[in-house]
Amino acid sequence: MENKLKKYATTDPLTSLYNRRFFDQKLKAEMLHAKRHQRPLSILLVDIDNFKERIVINRFFNNNNNKYIRDKRRR
């Protein structure tokens, strides 16, 4: 039961990808680890092309935004 709750709290139900809560928790843990071991820490953020723009367009003009998100996840 606890594992199920943790999964629901840290993943997006539509894509099954980790969410912001997971990212924040993992980032904090990795920062502490890097500091403890006196190691550098690098972060790579990836922006999906026109993601926000497409979501707004899809939300107001058609209902394909869930399909768009799932398709982007599979790439």
C-alpha cells in the first residue's frame, strides 16, 4: 500500500513519468550527496518543442492534448 501511494505521489497518471515532486526530492538528495562527497553536480533540463504552446492550443481548440503528451513521452 505504501509503495502504491508513493507511486501516485511521484508520477503523472497520464504519462507515468515522474513529476515535479519526484524531481524536487531527487534533486535535494543528489545535492546532499554531492556536497557530502565534495563532488560536482550537473543538471540537464530538456524543453519539449512548443510544449506549452501546443497544450494551450489543444486545450482550447481540440481535445488531442493527452495524445500529444503520450506521443512525446514515447520518443
